[in-house]
Amino acid sequence: MSDADNSSLKKLVRKLAKDGPIRIMQTPKRIRLLFNGAFVADTNSAIYVWEHDFYPQLYLPMECFVKPKGFDVGLSHGEAITDKNGHIVGGILELAVRREEGNEDYRITDEMVLFAADLEGEAEGLRDYVKVVFSAVDQWFEEDTPIYVHPKDPFKRVDTLQSVRPIRITLDDHILAESTTSVHLYETLLPPRYYLPLTAINTIFLRPSTTTSECPYKGVAQYHHVVIAGREYRDLVWWYRNPTLECAAVTGLRCFYNEKVDIWMKDHPDGEWQKLERPQTHFA
């Protein structure tokens, strides 16, 4: 772990030990971690910890770390983390894993911290729990299903609905797309998103983009720029080649940031076009 990462992790431990997390919630899900080919942790007693408002992380009880057959697994204590009064509130853990056969080197990560057993107040629920940085291991599993990017928020939901309401996308008085079929995606705390077939889009305005982004709820997104009269609107359109199962209905469909374009809809095929209000989000 770099000095910057180490400092950031220690800062988080001190903050949580002092103020406590925003929220803690037990989960009955079986959580497992895969690192260097070995399932190094296995528990039904993980907790969701909201370190901030946006989504939780999964914290694991110290006793859940195991040594699977055929692997050398070492879990050792590193630097202690103290608060401003010098009281130990946690400590760095180092995980080392290699196969027993052969002479391969250990693969090591120290992006892990153990919270102290005597935390008090709002931090009491973190006693003897381990935070593993999500990207520090090869794969997290909820039951037998791999999860990506970060744990899914149990209070967040994504729904996809087929619609035959006519829809039109415009920008700078140009019609970018128009369709009589679309998929409306509803995601908790975000505005509705409207996914259209590529064949409904005026592709003269599209340009390739190398940008990608990852979402634990939808998958890996690819992007297009939009160019109108020489002006480029970067990464204005996105799509999923292989979305997650719950979002399979948007496979290959394109979506425009409705914070940045004008979206028009009809209540029924013979109705009048009505322009939707642009939502105000951090994407605007």
C-alpha cells in the first residue's frame, strides 16, 4: 500500500473511532473473499458500514479469516493506529497467501485494518471488525455471486420498464434521436433514464469514446461523444454491452444524460410533445 493510501486508511479509522459510522447493519448473506486463488475469508456475520452517505462497505469479523487446504495463509498485525490522545483505535493487518506446492512467492496486501476491541460510543459496533479495501482482493462474493466496484446498497433498487411512449432527444435545436419504443430505468435516488435502440439515433452526431465506467448495479458502461456543428459534448451517451442480469433489458441500448439534453415525450402516440424538466444532479 502506498503512503498516501496508508494515510487515507488510517485517517478513516481515526474518524470512525471518534465519530462512528453513519450507519451499521447486520447482513445474513454469506460473504467470501478470494485472494491469490484462496478463499481467505468466509462468514455469515458481516456487517454493512456506511462510512459516508452514498453506499456501504462490508466489514468482516476477525475470526472469519481462514487457511484453505493447499495454501499457506498468514495474517499478521502491523502498525498500530492511535487517536490524538495516543489511544490505540485499530491497526494495519497484512495478509500473505501462496500455494503450498511449488516455490512461488507470497502475494501480500496490507490494505486491511482491524478496529480495536475497546471502542466506545458510536464506534462500539466496529469492535474487532476488519475493513478490507474492496479492490485489495481479487473477488468478493455475496453467497455464490461475485460483486463488483463496491457492495450493493440493500436500500437501493433498479427497475427496468418497457415503454411505447414516443420519445425524442434534442440538443441545440437538433433531433438526436426519436423512437416509439424505449426502456425506462429507475434507480433509487437518481432520475429516470431512458434507453433507446441505436437504430433510433441519428448516428451522424455520434463519435467514439474510450471512456468506460463501472456500476455494481448495471455493469461496465461504454460511451459516445456527441458533436453538433463542430462542438463536442464529451461522453454524453452511454450503453452496456453486457449489463448485469437485473438490467439485461438495456443491453445495447443508448442513453443520454437527461441533465444535458432536452427529452420530449408523448403520453400516447397521438398526443402532444411535452418537454421534460432537466434534473439537477452532480452529472449536470
